[in-house]
Amino acid sequence: MTILQAILCGNDFIEVDFPEDTRILNAPVHDDVLKDPKQSILEAIRTPIDHKPLKELIKKGSKVMIAFDDMAVPVPPMAPNIDNRRWVVEAVIDELYAAGVQKKDIVLVCAIGLHRKWKRTEIASFLGPRIMKEFSLAQIINHDAEDKEHLVHLGLTENGYDVEVNSRLVNSDLTIYVNINWVPFNGGWKSTMIGLGTYKTIRHIHNNEIYWDEDGVSCMEPKRSLLHARIREMGRYFADYMKTQGKNKVFQIETCVNNQLPADMCWVAAGDVEEVHKKTIEYLGATKYIDVKGQADILVFGLPDFMPYSMGTYINPILLARMGLGYLFSVYEGHPVVREGGILILANPCVDQCDPIHHPSYVEFWNEGFERTRDADELYDLFAEDYAHRPEFIHKYRFGYGFHGVHPVQAYCTISTPKKYLSKVFVGGCTNNTVAEKLEWIPFGSVELAIRQAKRELGQDSSVTFVNLPPFFIPRVEK
């Protein structure tokens, strides 16, 4: 007997015959929905957590920045007419007007960090027609981590982390941040410190030593992860600086989506950055997690040809590696779903493609970098600083809708520790062995063949677990 299961493989679904004792992990039922999103948002922003309400923070003449998450979240994207950012931004704008703030004193900033800038038509797809018509080209902009005129370096934290951010975050009378949380990796101080930060700041949390730490703590565990601890340290340093300047603290608005496809808005809270984020993490913990007993010997994922950094374009081999090991493998709490020395099996055709417009430095990294070495740590050491400062990559980031030059180096380095933890990575349904081998994956024509070989190597009684995504969820694993 076998278990026939449809799984994602690139842009298609394939049917896989799993061994009959395969453990299949499915997302918990999470169909919460806000019956009246507008009213829920108004209640949240009028009764904020540990923060004064908007009407007490601004007045006529106040300069306000509304920053918001970019199109990298959520995946898959929400439907345009129900996107959380649209609901929240429209409600906030009306509150600002009611308090006397003039339209000319509002700027809306897409918090891209080192992601690519988004075209106006793309921003319109989630902010909606009202906001796009109401505000000028100069008022709906992308954060620019290389625009020296609009950046400010505030100093070093206690542990030596740079805090360099968009100067509007400091100079505005009030910053309002509008967030979508679909995983605990997002939100909190990450919204402003990373979304409105620069390479000088972001390098401290996106590098080959920090993303998935040596104790096996996942980046999906904000309370234990060193990555999140560093972000909080930066955020608290920024908050203390703002106090010395007599400035308002950031007004954070966090929202969550449910497990429907497309997702619906199901939760909202507003107020102090850390206090709001605590509530968000509590909500996600109650809705997005499943309890799992025991680690598997063999772990299987369907690897789709879409992920946060391929929105609006198409995936490439570096992003496949990032998605498979940097994201999917690392999505857990407590312990990895697969044991140390186990085998990870991904299902993907491994097409050799790369968008030269949106991923310009990826093209060069895949060719130049991988000719030098296949070691993720060595690649980071060789190319991070080089790619971060190459003038041609900076130009394409600022003016050509390209990801920042350092982005592929940071993306690929996240596979370093998972790769050492696993004995091997297999890829089933592979149609391009050259790509797989360049990534140091072992290609197979089907997932079934990959499972058979994994059992030959680890033993016929080896346990198999398949994590069925999407929708997104997080296994809470106990050994």
C-alpha cells in the first residue's frame, strides 16, 4: 500500500506515491476572518496598546510617514480588493485628515530594505485605486537604502550593531508602520529597522553566522533566535534615541492573514512596537502551529517556483536554494522536522533561469561566484562586501528595479548551517541535472526514486515525513 499525494513541483502539481507509513503534516484549520475589517482597524488604532491614539499625536502641520510592507509578503499574495495594507492605509489616512493633517504633509513609503523597488502599478495592486489617485508621485515612494540624502546613521548599539535608517523615520513628527504578518519572522522592530534600513544595518542579521544559529534555533522563533535579539537591540536603541529628541515613538499596526487561498484578514492590533508584536506572536502561536512528536529521517517538501523574492518576476537557482533550505527546512519551532544527518528531498524541475532586470547581481553571482566555490560561507566572505558596493549594482537597485547587489549573497548564505546539518539534499522531478549538481543537490527523475535511494542510504525502516504547503504553518517539534 502507498499514499498518493499531490505536491507542488515548480509551477505544477505532481502525484507522488509515498510509503504507506509516511507522516503527512497539514496546515491547521485557520479560517478566522474579520467580519468588518474597517471597523476592527478603527477600534485598533483608536484604542492602541501602550501608545497614545493618533489624534493625540498629530495636528495640522504635522509631518507623517506611513510605511508599509512590500509585495514580498504574503505568499501567495492576497486578492487586491481585500489586501490588509489597503484597508489599514485608507483608515489611517481618514484618521489623519480628521485630526487636521494636510495631504501634502503625508508621505507613503514602501519599506523594501534591500529588496527591489516596486513599480507604481505594483504598489497600486495592493494599496488600491483611492490611495494611488489621492497622492502624487512624490508622495508614494520606495525606501532607498542607497539614497545618502535620506539616510541617517544613529550610532552603534551596546553590542556594536549599526543603526542606519531612512531619515524620514527620525524627522517625521510621526511614523506609522502598516504590517502583514503571515509568519513570526516578520513584524516588530524588523519592520522599521530592516524595512527602512541599509546594508550597514542589515548585514548584522543577514549573514552566514546568524540566520540559523549553531544551537539549531529557527528564525521562526522570535523569543529564542539571535537574529531577532539583534533586531530588538537595534529597535530599542532607535527608540531611546527618539526619546532624547522628544519625538513620538513608532505607531505600529500589525495584521495577520488566515490559511485560506487567497488569504483573508483575520486580526489587527496597533500601538507600541514591542507590545503589539507580542500580541501578534501570541495570535500566530494559537493559529499557525501544529504539535509534532519526533523527528523524521527523511523530510519531503514540494518546492514551488514562487517565493517572497520572486513576486512580480520568476525564480532562479539561488532562490530555489534559499526557499528549500533557508525557508522551508527552517520553518519549525523547537527542533527541525528532520533529524541531524537526515536527508531532505525537494520536488522541483530546477530550471536554469534568472531575471536580469529584477535580479541583476544574481546572474553574476550564479556564474562568477559558483565558478570560484560552492561553499556558502566562502561565497559570503568573498562576495558580500564586493557586491554590496559595486556601482553598477547600486545603480540598478536605485533606478532599475533590481534587488540590491548583496541580496543573492545574503540569500544563499542562509543555507550554510542547514546544509551542514543534513547528510544530503535530493531533488525529485529534476529536469536539469546541471543546476541541481551546481547547488550540490543530487537529482532524481521522480520523488519516489529519491525516497527509495534515501531509504537505501539510511535504512529501509527510515521514517518519512511530508510537509504539505501551502497554506503556511509551523511544526512545533518535540524530539
